[in-house]
Amino acid sequence: SSQEEILSDGRFSCVARDPRFWEMPEKERKVKIDKRFRAMFHDKKFKLKYTVDKRGRPVNYTSTENLRKFYALSESDSDLSESDSKELTVKKKKKKKVKGKGEADS
């Protein structure tokens, strides 16, 4: 109700129409990163455990939560990464089979 009163005030009516004050869309909030940087979500080198926040209040969260809040894997790269991982497993299986035959011959 107080928000409606503020917007109905002539001095602040331009705020509702000005795109500078609009809330950022959910899709544009996170920075898209490609598959080269996906390790930062699960690597221990990027994980810090905080016990207090910047004002000294006790908290219990890690830097990984902040990374997930601000960064997202780009959809095209995440699709590619899944197909790449499948291709790698198929290639590894083929290599093992080839090595197995070669070892039997010698």
C-alpha cells in the first residue's frame, strides 16, 4: 500500500515508467559461462567456508553458494558438455578394447 502511495505521488511517478529502475529479469541476472569454467562449482580450490559476514554477524555458508547465485553454465555449452562426456567414455572403451587385442597378440 505504501508503494502505491509513492507511485501515485507526482514527484515519483516517472520511477515506475523508467526502465533504469525496473527489476532485472531472472534470465539476465546470472552471467553465462562456458564449460571451461564448470569446475569452479565443485572444485575445492574455489570453496571457502565463511563463519561471519562482512559486518561480523555469524553465518554458515560457502562461497560455492555465491557462485551458483551469480553464474550459470550456458545452455548450449552444458548440452555440449554432456555429449562430450558421452563421447569420451565411448572413446575410452574403444581404446581399452584395442589395447586388449594388441596385448593378446604379443
